[in-house]
Amino acid sequence: MSGEFPRAGFWRRFASLIYDSLVVISLSMLTAILYFAAIQVLISTGLIEQTEGQDPAAFIDNSPLLDGIRSALFVGVNVIFFSYFWTKSGQTIGMRAWRLRVQTNDGNLISWSQSVIRCMGALLGLGNLVVLVDFKNKKSLQDYLSKTEVVTLTKEENKRVYRELD
């Protein structure tokens, strides 16, 4: 354990992830709507040809390029969401609710490159399962890969971090 705050356990991390999942699902739905609208505009202007009578969603699914772009957008939205919050304050919306903070091993805010490594190493949240067997260090796979840690803040410190955002 480094610094003045204890490292967070699995269940607190899991609860935070549930909160953040609701936000990420909403952002993904918005991304899908905007992407679908953009494809519709491209079809209606004739920049993309669609077979007459073909469902636009099936058209995207049947095109490796369009399907790949859609998948990349979803991954990008997730990475940007988490990276923005982690590099700005060390807390996502769910982490703030559960008084968690991600930080470097010496207690500083993480960099964008560390946040991208954390996102990729999280494996859709499965990286947190390592915490269940790492009793001594309470670190997840993404913590090890990105040289970071997740700590549990006191109520006062959580309020201080939140006030600093103003």
C-alpha cells in the first residue's frame, strides 16, 4: 500500500464499475444513433450505395468496413470516457460515488498513456478479478500493467478532490 489511503478491494471496484457502465452504455447508445444518422446521410446523398430494400442496420453489419468503424467508435468512446476522468481528477462518476481514486504508485494523477493501458488491460472489467487473489497488494491486472493503483478515499478527501474540479 502506498500513500495515506488503503487500496480498494474487489467489491467496491465492482460497484463503481456498475455505476460507470450505466454512463458508458448511454454514451454508446448516443454514438450508435449518431453513427447510424451519418450512414443514412451518406446513403441519401449517394456517397454510399445501398441495395434497394436492404435494412440500413443489416447494411452496416454486412460491411466489414462500416462494422469495423462502428466497433472502433464504441471502443474509442469507452477509452475517452475513462481516460478523461482518470487524467483530470483520478475519478470517474462511479468512482466518485464509491470514494475511489486511480493514481500512480506515488499518488499522482495518471497520464493519458497510463489510462489507455488501464483501459486495454481491464478486459471489460475482468482484470479486476485479479484483486480477488492478490490479497497482499489488492491490485488488478490493469494496475500492474499501467503501474497504477486504486485507493479508497476518506469522505473529506473525496469532497476535496471534487471541489478542486471547479
